[in-house]
Amino acid sequence: MRFVVGVGGIVVLYLFGAALVRNFAASIPDAGESEPPALADVDYRFRCVVCGVEVVMYAAPDGEIPIPPRHCAERMELIAPIDG
């Protein structure tokens, strides 16, 4: 009786693990679904209004000024957009 219960437990664990792996494989998106946005070379400089830390952004979506990042829970200010 113990042998049958043990084998049954092993089969249940195997089926559970196989279903889990199958779900992981199904959640991977197809490579052709959507293309990432085109990036343009930029030189945006942002400064935190609270502490003064600066961030430089070298790539952004083509034709868009990106939303400023947050630092010290506040939006940073765009200080030096360089058009080139």
C-alpha cells in the first residue's frame, strides 16, 4: 500500500511540474509580435531639483522628448538638451 501511495505522489508531482514548465514556455512572447521603438541618439541632461544630482540620457524614442526620471520623489528638470 505504501508503494502505491508513493508512486501516486511521484506521478502527481511530475504532472504538476510538467504543467508549470509548460506554462512558462507558453508565456514567452513571439519574436515577431511587436518591434521595439526606434531609438535616436540624444544628449539630454536632467538635474534633481532637491539634491542636485545629474543624469545624462544618450538614447530616447525617435522624435520624442522623454518623461524626466524621478529622484528624491520629484521629477528632474531638463537642463541641457543638445541638438546635433
